[in-house]
Amino acid sequence: MSEELGRPLSAGEPTFGEWAENARLPYDDRQLQLLAKVHDHYAKYGLGGNSLTLRAALGREPRSLRSFIRELALQTAQIA
């Protein structure tokens, strides 16, 4: 990401609570608790799938992460 954006970046991982607060989700407390359970499950066990299931879900060949970041960087540069 740093290479494509031309500036240093560092990775971080917010807690579910921090993420939910910043996301300003339109959920009540019960819904947030359920979503937190889903998040915890994925954090422990991941989300199953492979490139074939990704292609099937997208209906096209997936992009590489580098290509996706490059596209976002170009879009951001055009907006600014």
C-alpha cells in the first residue's frame, strides 16, 4: 500500500467496539451483540472459500490486492 500511495502506512487492528463506534452502524445493542459474535467467529476460524468461490461470487476474475489499491489511489488522486 505504501508503494502505491507513495507514503508510509502502518497496519492496525481496532477492536470490534472501536470499529463499530467509528462505523456508526444503525443497529441497536442486541444487533451489535449478534454482529460481535459473528466477528469473533470469523476472527477465530476465518471465512471459508477459495479463488473458485470468489470468482463465482464476483462473476469475474478477481483483482490482485495491489491492483485494487492502485485503482483506489488513482480514484483518490482524481477527486483531490
